[in-house]
Amino acid sequence: MEKKLTKKQQKILEFILKFTEENSYPPTLKEIAGKFKITIGTIQDHVSALQRKQYLEKKPDTARGFKVVKTSAGNKVTPKSDMNYIPLYGSVAAGEPIFASDNIQGYVTMEKSPKGHHIHFALKVKGDSMTDAGIYDGDIVIVRKQDDADNGDIVIALIEDEATVKTLRNNKIKAYLEAANPRYKAIMSQPFSVIGKVIELRRQYLNT
Amino acid sequence: MEKKLTKKQQKILEFILKFTEENSYPPTLKEIAGKFKITIGTIQDHVSALQRKQYLEKKPDTARGFKVVKTSAGNKVTPKSDMNYIPLYGSVAAGEPIFASDNIQGYVTMEKSPKGHHIHFALKVKGDSMTDAGIYDGDIVIVRKQDDADNGDIVIALIEDEATVKTLRNNKIKAYLEAANPRYKAIMSQPFSVIGKVIELRRQYLNT
DNA sequence: AAATATGCCATATTGAATTATGGAAAAGAA
DNA sequence: TTCTTTTCCATAATTCAATATGGCATATTT
């Protein structure tokens, strides 16, 4: 089923991709022909080969009507609309509004989750209360906004207006939070509210 | 300096953006006119207004030659070309070629590093030899290809054809590798070669 | 050896898409 | 009010771009 591309076909497919990214619109047959110093007729052949092998779609009678659906390596082409920019908030001091826009330190890119329209945000972890769970000071956690979570989930909780990263322990009677570092005693029966669940951790080794 | 857009101009700019994402190529004047049930002449006016106000670029005499440079909200439009797709390799057994294309488990998206044309790849960590450095089994490390590194860097090293994640200890006389987990003794004076430096760690909490 | 796919050319034709021009009504700013 | 900008129309001209045809030389596969 999977037909492989020839070297020439690969080059042409890659050119179409690259051209589109650089110009924001795909090339014409003539422009492709110009790049490879061959004629339009030849490009017609290559393009129909690429279509036949299902790497490229083309709308008939349409200028620049190309759509690359697979790369030469066989990967699906992810459209830009499938990427999300998630705001990265710095650590928040008690009492301050968490999602203040002037607290945004930057943005983190992430592929859109296939199902569900969840809201995500990212937080920079401060402190060492989660080192036993492998979360260190300076790490970035990506959080999916939700106000409940399951036992064992790592969550962002609001305790007295301060956002903290903790593991949720839910023993059916009362939920409590637990710092992964045993030096901190578990915060029990304190009023808190879950504002999101940690779905990914990122740590950057910035030196050099 | 910043001219604001009228409602109509906003709608047209947004349509061009949306159309481009859906079709992979921008619309023609006629297609825009069709959407808004007005004539091409009118669209010409709108398009020149958008150009004048620096929201849209257009290559003359070029079919679909649009490039949206700013959204109606004033945000810069980030081209997809600023994103990199990095191959994610699974753990490799000894003797097998590391970068075999059939060992690619998927792709990881990452913003292009501003300077330098480094080659990156990602590896899924197997084993618990780095838990003390906060790297766990199943974590994904993003690696920048290079054959040297500094003292203290976490590197991917090749020891007897097996790729491993280790901390580099370079005491000027001889470099050796060190597993962050003390249960493993440091591998000293064994022949090895550095193939890259870990620049980022990602851990996904997949449940629910 | 014969059939098939690739890679290349040239030219003509049809259709698609941009540009040019000139006019006119309505809203907003000076 | 006057001026400018916006929003709209219609039509013609021109250039751009895709398609259609037919032919030729190499490889590859059956």
C-alpha cells in the first residue's frame, strides 16, 4: 500500500513544503520547474506521481492548490492550527491573583489534545516540596484546568490563595494534599481547592 | 502609527487566516468576495486597506499571494517554520543502530533554538539509573547532538554501542560517566563517546 | 523481451486570477 | 459643512497558471 518516493519526488515534495512555509502560499508549477531547472511538463508528471502515491493533494484548476499530506519520511503534516500557545505563569505570592496577565512569563507550545476543549496553562515550580516526585525547583508544569482529580494525581491546589503543586490523596472520606518531600508534613483537612491537574513536566537545562 | 481595523476589515483578515489554515493555501480575491457576497472590486479596496495598515502583505501579480503578518488582535502570526519536529527514538538495545528510522516512536515539537543550527533528537529513558537527577523511567530527554560537553552536563553516551543517559564528570585528566543513582557504580575509564547533551526533559502524566 | 514507471522536453489551449478604471453612496472626522 | 475614508458596484484588459498532447530516452520490473 505504501508506495515509496523516488529521490526526485522527495526533493519536489520537500520544496513544496519549504516554499509554503516561507511564503505562506504554495508554489506554482512554474515556480517548482524554475527551482529544479526543468520544464512545467515534467513537473506535471512529478506532481501526479505524488498525488498517486498519496503524499500530495491538489485541487484541479486551482492556482497553487497544493496540500502536502505526508512528508517524504512518511510523517503526517501537522497544521499550525494544531499547536497551542499556553501561557506560562511565574510563581505566585499569597494573596495575589494567579492568572494576572502581567504575571505571564512567556509561552509554551504544545500540541492540541485530540479530544476535549480543555484549558491549559503552565507554571514555574518554586521550592523543593515535590522533589521526591521528581519535580524540582525551576521545573515547568503544564496544567489542565479542572476542579477535581483522582487519587494520586499531581495537582495545582489553592491553599489560602497560594498556588502549590501537590499530590492528591483521596481516601474517600476526606481528600488531602501531600508534599512529595517527607520533610514537609502533609497538609491535612486544610481548606483547599483544586484548580488543575499536572499533565506534563518540562525541565530545561539552560547552561551553555 | 498603529491604525485600527474596521469591523469589515477584521472579518476579511480573519477569513484569509482561517481559509489558509483549512486549505493550506490562501483564498483568491474571488473566493473572498464570494464569502462576503460582495464583488471583487470591493475586495480590492479592503485588501489594499489591510496592506496599508500593515496587517497583510501581498505579492503583486501573484495568485493567492497573501501573507497575514498581524492578526486583528495585533498579535504577530508565528509561522509554523518556527517549530521543529524532533524524532523520538525508543531505547536501543546494544549493538543495534541507534538512529534507525524504524526505531522512531514518534515526534516531539519544539521551538527552534534562536541561534545555531544544531541537530536535535529525543530519547525515551529506560531504567532508573538517573533518578537522583530527577530523571525517571519513561521520561523523554531532548538531546542536542554534539560530541563534547562540560563537567556536570547530562549527556547521552555510547558505551559499547549502547546509548545511556549519564552525568559527565570531567576531572581534567580523564572524563568518566556517573549514574545519578548511587546504586550504580560510576563507570570509569571505560571507552565511551558523547553523542549529545540533554537540554530538556519532558515527562507526561498519561492517566485520565 | 515486453511492459511499466520514471524523468525529461516543447507547444498550444483553456481557464483562473489579478489589475485597471471609473463611478457612487454612506459614515466618520476635522 | 467639507473632506476623507470606507464600502460598494460593473466591466474590460491582461497576465498568470493549470491542463492537454505527443514524443523521447532510461531504468525497472515481470
